[in-house]
Amino acid sequence: MLFEYQNDVSLRPFNTFGMDVNCTELCEITNEDIARKIILSSKFKNKSFVILGGGSNVLFTDNFEGLVLLNKIEGLYILFENDKEVVVEVGAGVGWHDFVLYCIAQNWGGVENLSLIPGSVGASPMQNIGAYGVEVKDVFYELQALHLETGEIHYFKNEDCKFGYRESVFKNELKDKYLITRVTFKLTKNNHVLNTSYGAIEDELNNMGVEVSTIKDVSNAVIKIRQSKLPNPAEIGNAGSFFKNPVIGTEHLNHLISLYPNIVYYPVNEEEVKVAAGWLIDSLGWKGKTFGNYGVHKNQALVLVNYGGAKGKDILNLSEQIIQEVMGKYNIRLEREVNIY
Ligand code: FAD
Ligand code: NAP
């Protein structure tokens, strides 16, 4: 069992915002035994820690005084398959998009709409990642997680995870209690249920000249749309959508429609609607605003960006100003989706 603690490590390669901060210690976790050894050691007790996968949903506002556990648990095992479906267990450190591409290559359906989302498989249940009308909960079967006090492995089924819109139990009552080590998914092997009605997928498939689409076509369409709209973190630091789309009551919405007829919203249920946070922010003139080396992305008002050398505190302050302005005008409190450290 080989592992080592590295001291005073730069976190710049480990966060897609590209924040140039250090942590006191960092350790790579390549299997459950290593994880258990670390968390049961006296070094770990009463120490600040953060688990990182791909660092694509975090903002560091300062150096991190504590231990970073970098999840590198690999592996992919078929647990069950028949003619119709396959149940596959994936190491938490596997790259999410690598997993999606593997599924497409095997003709396993269910994750094609979630193509090109950065980060790790292990983080996918954390906020129930979602895009183009599909969420990880739709293909999730089970996960294994190491309890950070006892070192025991606990199993969580779909209902145990309390998945919601960009939410799970691990962001709420079980925050910082578990290290997710493996995630199991149930995917289709034929009769795939394609979801092409969301956003620009249909148009992109038409542009591609596709008449009868496959999961590979849908994945390619999603990749094309994302590449045309979203900043590539390898070029411009960002963590995707900084804010969640807020859910408000229909009475509140009706009042807003009377004042702002162009407001963009989608029904959630009979009493609630989801308002496009991007529209709210754009309507206040924030899209494309730049403040030296940071700002709001020019194509997507939900994405805050680091053009190079920005400080996490500046990005956090910018997000606070946006929250205040949206609150002032629309009486809607935006919530941050990105995890702040
Ligand atoms: P990290 O950023 O490393 O961690 C995120 C949080 O999860 C942290 O609090 C961390 O402590 C915790 N965590 C990570 N791994 C574990 C683990 N194994 N056990 C316990 N806790 C853990 N998200 C979407 O939902 N949909 C999108 O379409 C989408 N598009 C994006 C596009 C871009 C360009 C970018 C930069 C981000 C996007 N995101 C999107 C956000 C992000 O990619 C996802 O939330 C992703 O799942 C984060 O994975 P990660 O491994 O990078 O997590
Ligand atoms: P888009 O297609 O321009 O749509 C704008 C917003 O409207 C999205 O936030 C989406 O909500 C909502 N929307 C669009 N069509 C909808 C429908 N038919 N029913 C319900 N809601 C609908 O969005 P985009 O910015 O290009 O992103 C495309 C997809 O990728 C979205 O699903 C988005 O969530 C996801 N994405 C997520 C992140 C992240 O970091 N979380 C970053 C980039 C893209 P939803 O967000 O609820 O889907």
C-alpha cells in the first residue's frame, strides 16, 4: 500500500478555475485501503480537509490550510448484464467524460446527454449532475462511500441519496461525512430512450444531417453545442454554472411576468417554475462584463471566468454583487452551485 503526503502543494492544476493557491498537504487516494489508513490516522483527526476529483465545481478563495484528498480510484467492472441492460461499477476517480465515451463505444445508453461534463465519476452524485434534460439519478444504481469517522464502507441506493435539482444528501446532511469511492450505473443495451427535445439538440442533429439518431449522434450533438457555447477550462478558468436556476412559486412568477414579459421559465410542477438564472443575470447587463482578469463569460451569463491570475475572493465578491442585484430587482435569491473553500 503505497502513498505519500506531499507538503505545500500548488492546487492550480487541480481546480478548473485555475486559482493559484496552495494547500498544506495533499495525498492521492488510489484505493479504499489507503483512504481508510489516512482517515483513521491521528494526522487526519480535527484537521481541515477537502476531497477533490477534477476540481471543476470548486472555488478556492485563499490557500487551503489543511489536507487535500485527491480521488484517483480507477476501475470499471460489469456486475450484471443481460440482453437489455448492463450494471457497471466505476471507480470514483475515473473521468466522467471518459466514462461517457466508453459507454457510447459499448453502445450502452443513458449518459449520452451528459457528454463533456468535466470532473470525476465520484463527484457525479454530489450535485446529481445534469444537462439537456437528463440527471445522473436517471442512470444511478448504487454508490459505495467510505465513512470518514469509522472507515467503514456504506452503500447508498438511489432513494438514500435524496437526489434533487443539483442536490443530494452529500451536499446537505451528510456533507463532509463520506468519501465516495465507487458508483454503479444501470444502462440500456438496446431500445435506448433518446432525449433530444431539450435545448438545441434537435437543431444540431438536423445540422449534422442525422435523420434517425443513435446515442453516439446525441453525444456528438451535445459535444458540439457545448464546445460552441462554453469556455474550455484549459483556456479560460471557470467552474461551469456558478449559480443554480432558482425555483419560485407561480404567484411570484405571474407578478414578474406582468413587469417583465420576456422572463424565461420552465414549469416544475403545478405550483412552481424554474427561472433561467442566465436570463436574470443577462437582463441586468452582466453578460460579458470584465473586471481586469475576471468577469462574466460573453456567451453564458451563468459562468464566471478567470482570464488568468484572478483571485478567488474577487470572483466570490462578483457573485455576491450579482446575487444582490438579482434580489433587488426580481426578489429572487440566487444560490451558488459552485462549492466555496
Ligand atoms: P470537484 O470539483 O473536485 O468537487 C466538487 C465537490 O464534490 C467538492 O465539494 C468535493 O469535495 C466533492 N467531492 C468530489 N469528489 C468526491 C468524492 N469522491 N467523495 C466525496 N466528495 C467528493 N455540472 C453539471 O451538473 N452539469 C453540467 O452540464 C456541467 N457542466 C460544466 C461545464 C464546465 C465547463 C465546467 C467547468 C463545469 C461543469 N459542471 C457541470 C460542474 C462540474 O463539472 C460537475 O459538478 C462535476 O461533477 C464536478 O466533478 P469534479 O470531480 O470536478 O468535482
Ligand atoms: P440552454 O440550453 O441555453 O438553456 C438555458 C436554461 O434553460 C438551462 O439552464 C436549462 O435548465 C433551461 N432549459 C432549457 N430547455 C429546457 C427545457 N426544455 N426544460 C426545462 N428547462 C430547460 O442552457 P445551456 O447553458 O446551453 O446549458 C445546456 C445544458 O447544460 C443545461 O441543461 C445546463 O444545465 C447544462 N450545463 C450545466 C452547467 C453546470 O455547471 N451546471 C454548465 C454548462 C451547462 P437546466 O440547467 O435545469 O437544464
